[in-house]
Amino acid sequence: MNKELVFITVIGVDRKGIVAAVSNFLYESDINIVDINQRIMPDGYFVMTMLADIIDANVSMEELCAGLEKVGSRLKMKIQVQHENIFKMMHRI
């Protein structure tokens, strides 16, 4: 089974609906969440990392980044997307 993975990072002050908003956007873009990890830091910051498969996405990488940026703006959160290939190149020894 082929996969094309991206890492999604969400950071900001905790509030209701963060996971729902990001997950809903990914669902509407036909993107599968492979792994998700989130926590609330002691100072009230919400941090979430996702690994998502974009192989069947109905949006381009540019549209994905722009769409998640809009979601982040609405939530007053910083959302970053990094393709797995870039991540691998940055962390090669």
C-alpha cells in the first residue's frame, strides 16, 4: 500500500475544538490521519502532532498548507505542514 506522508504540528493556547477543526479539514480533503499525539503543557499551551497520509487527497500540497493556515488563523494557533521527504532529508546523518 502506497503512502505519501506529511507531519502536521499545531501549537497555541488551549481552547475547545482544536482537534475537531483540524481533523474535519483533513477529512474534507480526503486525508487520512495515521497517527496523532496531543497534550496540554503546564502553562496552558496545546501541542499536537499528526502524521497524515495525503496519497488520496483532493487538494494539492499548497492548498493543504493554505487551508490549514486558515484553520490555524481562526483558532489563533500556529499550524505547520512538512512533507515526509523534507523531514527525512533534514534528519539524515
